[in-house]
Amino acid sequence: MGSSNASPLVNQIHPSVVDKLDPTFAEIYTRYQASRLRGDQVPYEVYNSDRKKYDFPTAKVAVSFPEVASNRIYKIPVSNPSGEIAVQVYVPAPDAIASSRLEQDGRLPALVNFHGGGFVIGGLDSDESLCRKLCQRVGCIIVNVAYRLAPEYPHPIPVTDSWEALKWTFKNAETLKIDPLRLGVGGLSAGACLAAVLALLARDDLSLPRLVLQLLIVPVIDARFIPNEGSCDPATTPYKSYIDFEFAPMLPLSRLIWFYNLWLGTDADRTEKANDFRASPIVAKSHADLAPALIFSAEIDPLASEGKAYHDKLLAAGTRSTLKVYQGQGHPFGHWDGLNSVSKDFVRDCVDHLRDRFSAKRD
């Protein structure tokens, strides 16, 4: 593993997972995060006063960002409550469009992406590296959404913002040169939760074309069993990964608690909010007839069991789902493709699956 002589390892890898982690993931973590406090380890007001101080230096561990033809930011109105959010539209360069052979009648397929961050942190730059790579390597348009964040905008505002962004994308498909019949949703972590919820909402809105895929990366699927404090009770917790990986690097259970307390609150209506399918898509009344799912999970992640449970739920309902678990990896591994070969494999998997779905005939 790497070492840090200048700073103490305030977040050293926990003994319960040290032998389970992929050595490369562990080395990257130790070099770039172990000596740093996370935002959830200080009062929210302290974190909020200097958010950049607690950001992981993704640019140091990711492949350099490829150039795209354009990446224009649009401001779009939202109504619950009234305001506006930003979306950034990445368009591939002409050579990428030509090589992909996905252009039809001057239009390209598109993925509407929602960043992670526990519904509390993040923005347009969170997934910039992945958005650019998917845009260029798939040859599709990426619409990256900056929904409003908790605690100032708690549940269900991130969902309602994201839903309005998806409908805006459909409405402006002609202007954006997007093929509305080849549009999917995707995201990482909290963003994957939003994508899963939008797949449910879009299925039930007959005014919209059918989505062609939902790309769910290390997804949040069920908000009901994260406590307000402390540890999970193995006797009442259905997700084994909550117990086995309570002290996982980057996303330990304590960080999930911090996120969920800010997102769902700690008041008496917390249970009601967590049982809303817009926070826990696994509790939706039906999972039939949804867009095909691609679920990519990290093994050493408290959320790993949720991804498997949702995969099983979709299959049981007759919805196509593909699940891949990346062994030895922690929650944010997908952004680390500059130094981690498994992360490179993950990006390649995303590219290959998106190409397949955007090339496929309508189901």
C-alpha cells in the first residue's frame, strides 16, 4: 500500500475489510483519502462553508477527460418549489459520431445522467470524466443533471427536479438532436436511485416514449433500513452488506447515516418518507415492463446487497436486468480508471452495454 508521511491516516482502512479489498483500490484509497477527513466527519455547517476541502481528488485518479464537440449548460425551470436547475449537454465530436454509426436522420441516442453524493453533495462536475468518456466512446449525447440538494431541498425535491429534467429532454429532443426513441437514464449511487425512480415514472406516463435502458451504478435502492445513528441490527436488516461492510472505505455506514439524515430528516415522518417508492424504488407496486436495467455494483460496499435485491426484483417481474459485481472494489471505484484496471473494465462495460442498447431494435 501507499503511505503518507506528512499526515496521519485519520481514515485508515478498517481491519474488517483490509484483507477483502483489491490491493490497487486499497493503495489508491490510502494515498488519496486515508489522510483526509470526509465531509460527514465534520458538522454540516463546517462542510458547507468549504465543500471543496472535502472533495476526493478524482482528477488525480481518472483518465484524462476527452474533448467533445460541445458541452453547453442550460438553465431549466422547475416547479417544486419554483426555481431552476442546470443541465449540461455533452455532444460527441464528429469522428466519434461517424465511428459509432448510431446517428439516424441527424439524431443521436442519449443518456440522461444523475450524479451521486447521497442527495447532499455533488454537481455537474462530479461525473464529468465519465460523461465525457461515455459521450465520446459510445458516440451518444449525455444530458448531465444538477438537481437541487438536501438539506435545503430534501426528499422528494431531487426526484421532482430530475423528473422535470427528463421531461425537458424529451420536449427539446429535436433542438438537441436527440432521438427520443433511444433515450435512457443512468446515475451513480444516489443518482442511480433517481434513475430507477424515473424509469418507474416514465413507464407510467403514456405521453412519453419508452426508455431504452436504466444504468444503475452502485445504486441506492432501499432507504428503509439505514438507522438515524449507530449500527444496523443483523436480526432486522435484510441487507447483509450493511453488516459486512459497515466500515467500508469511502462509504462506511456512518456516511450513509449522515446523508440520509440530511436527505430524509430525523423527524417522525422519516419512516413514511423512506417507504415512498421515490426514495426506495424497490417498494414500487410493480416492477414489470420497465426499461432493461444494467446494475453495476462494488463488492466492498454497504449498498452491494441492495443492487442484488433490485436485480432479483426486476427479473421476478419480467424486466430484463444484467448485474455485475466488481470484486474487491469500494463504492467510488468507477471514477478511478486512471490508476485502477478494474475501473477501466467498468468504463468499457458501460460503453459496450450502452452501444448495444442504443443499437438494438425496439423491444
